Amino acid sequence: MTKLWGGRFQKSAEAWVDEFGASIGFDQQLVMEDIEGSIAHVTMLGAQGILPAEDVEKILGGLRELNVKAEAGQLEFTVANEDIHLNLEKMLIDLIGPVGGKLHTGRSRNDQVATDMHLFLKKRVAEVIDLIETFQATILEKAEQHVETIAPGYTHLQRAQPISFAHHLMAYFWMLERDKQRFTESVKRIDILPLGAGAMAGTTFPIDRLKSAELLGFSQVYQNSMDAVSDRDFIVEFLSNSSLMMAHLSRFAEEIILWSTDEFKFIELDDAFSTGSSIMPQKKNPDMAELIRGKSGRVYGNLMGLLTVLKGTPLTYNKDMQEDKEGMFDTVQTVLGSLKIFEGMVRTMTINTARLEQAVQSDFSNATELADYLATKGMPFREAHEVTGKLVFTCIQQGIYLLDLPLEEMKKESELIEADIYDVLAPVAAVSRRNSLGGTGFEQVKIQLEAAKALLS
């Protein structure tokens, strides 16, 4: 089969070589974007008088017919035609005759594929942002139900201080807010049209790139044709933003996994987001959380892969850059799936409030309250820290906690300690008193929730 670009070639590659070089196995995902870009391009060619009106109408009719077939999944792609562009051009020529070959006037596959990917990411980033907001709304709703649910807070995975469970959940809301901001900001750099840059030097035809941008909904065009066809920064940025968001989801997944163990028992996941064991009938595994935690690695890998491809490629287009797509497609699918799964997992999980209450009664996470109590009575904090540490050690020796320690035992370390210390050490008091801006105090958490609602509205 003669290639559409094969005029100067006297020999055809063997089938296995064609298969190795072809991208149609994955870039067929750009079919709708490729047709969309072609419709805009030929419309512009007609408006500029580069193609006669009858040719434009014939080409547009063929492209619209291919679009209908594409939507119905009725197009058959072949390795012989290498990529999505040549496959569609061959289909168009078969459909409407040689006039279909005029579609490629004033453009190259180099600016064509770059246009397709800009179009593709514009749509997908909008979907990602929508899913982030849906997930944020779910976190917010769950947090509103647990403002006064007290939970152990951790540093080094050791009990640190009691907190509002809502406060813990909302930490992820704000991580996702930054993720959303990064994706939103990146749209500015996705929303630049490369179409009309040609292979790398522009074209001799009197095209109107701004008209093409208007037809495709782009706010600006690349100012340098070489930059236009070689730029993949916008994909790197998407992969980078996705990697950081997957890091956030992975951290949340890790906590979900820990909280659902018998050792913690802070939550129970819905059956729909859990799996069983093929040998152990009692098991309920947090597989979806584990899978999201694991999938973060493939997204990082896609980012590293593209950076490695780009680091040594001279301007402008090189075949290496065919490797820019699979990682992008995979990351889009991974990120969209992870957000959908995580939202459902959090929305349906049960919070074991009784277990959380029990947990904060059986630890030393209120020790800082005792140190702060002594500091407010004039004792230097470092001295208050030492006194508290000694009392904690006394409790450990006796197998009790600070709330169980008799007042006379406390007074052996400091006469500043009075009977009101037991009110101060109560977990609910420890949490409610932390009303510094952004703190875990109930009033501060409520303020935080209102700020979050305002963002989502």
C-alpha cells in the first residue's frame, strides 16, 4: 500500500517495521479532536479563498460523515496508515474522492497533532476540575457531620494531640483546592493554538491563524512556529499537576487504609469499595484505596518518561515525540478514575465515633494541655514541658493516663496545678480551646467550613 507521503520512496518497510512505528494503536483516542481541528482548518481555507467553496463544502460534508461514524464507533483504523491523521485523511479521500487530499493544504501533521493534544487536554482538564470540586463537596459534607467528633491527631504516626475529625478531613479539601488552582492556571498554557505553524516554518498560503483559533475556541496562538510544533510543556505541566494530586490522594488513601484496620477501627468502608479474600472468608480489604495509592506511581512514571523524551530532542519535531501521548492518555484515565472512586469511597464510609472517643481517652495526646496550663500560670514553657514529661512517665509506670492521676501526685511536680486541671485535660476541652486562626477548635473549624462553602459556591 502506497503511503500518503511515499512519493520519493522506492521501497516499502516490512509490516513489522510499520507496526513498530505506527501510533494508531493509541492516538485513535484523538479522533474527535482531529476531525474538529480539520473542520476548522478547511473552513478557514475557504474563508481565505485558498480553496473554492465547492471543495470546502464537499470536504466538510465528508468530515461530518466521519464524525458521525466516529461517535458511533464505526471507523476502522489500520497500521498501514500509521496514525490518526493519515487514517482519517485516507478515509476522507475514499469517501469523497481526490478532493479530500486538499484538506492538508497549509498544514502539517506536526501542527495537526499538537492541535489535537491541546484540544484533548482542554476538555479533560475541565473534567478533572469538575471531579475535584465534586470530591471537595463530599469532603465538606462529611466534615460538617463531624465538627465535634474528637479524634487522635498524629505526628510520626504517634499520638500527638486530640483534634476535630472534621479538621483532619478538611486538610484534604485544601490540598485539593491547590490542585484545582494548578489545573485551572494551566489552562492558560493549554489554550494556545499551534495550528498554522506547518511542519515548523509556517506556510506560504495566506492562512488566517486567528480565524482558526476563533473557530476552535482558543484565546491565543503561538507566536513562533518552531515553538508551536515542538512545545510539550503543557503536557508536562498536566502530568506534573496530576502527579502532585495523586500524591495527595495517595496520602489520603494511606490514612483510609490505616483507619479501616482492626488496630484503628476509626472507619468502615462500604462493601462497594472493598474486596474479599479468595482463602480467608473474614477479610474485607480496602483494595480501591490501595489501588489509588499504587496508581500514583504510574502517573509519576509518565511525568518522568516525557521529561526524559524532551530533554535531548533538538528543535523542532522528532519521532521521539510520538512518546508524548500514551502517558498523557494513561494519566487522564488514571486521574479521572481515581477521583471518581475516592469521592464514592469517602461519601459512603462510616465513621466509628464511639471508637474515636475511646481512642482519645486512652492516650497522652492531652499532655500539651498540661504544659500550656502551667505556662499560662507563669512557668517558663521549657520547665512546664519537663514537669509534664515527668508526670507522663509517672503515669506510664502506673499503667494509667493523666486524667487518672490523683491531684496530689500532680502537685508533687508543681504546686501550680489545681483541681481545674481535669477540665483542661478533657479531650473535648483540649480541642475546643485551640481557637487560633486555622486551628482545630470547633469555632475555627466552622469558620473554615464556611470559607470552603464560599469557594465551592
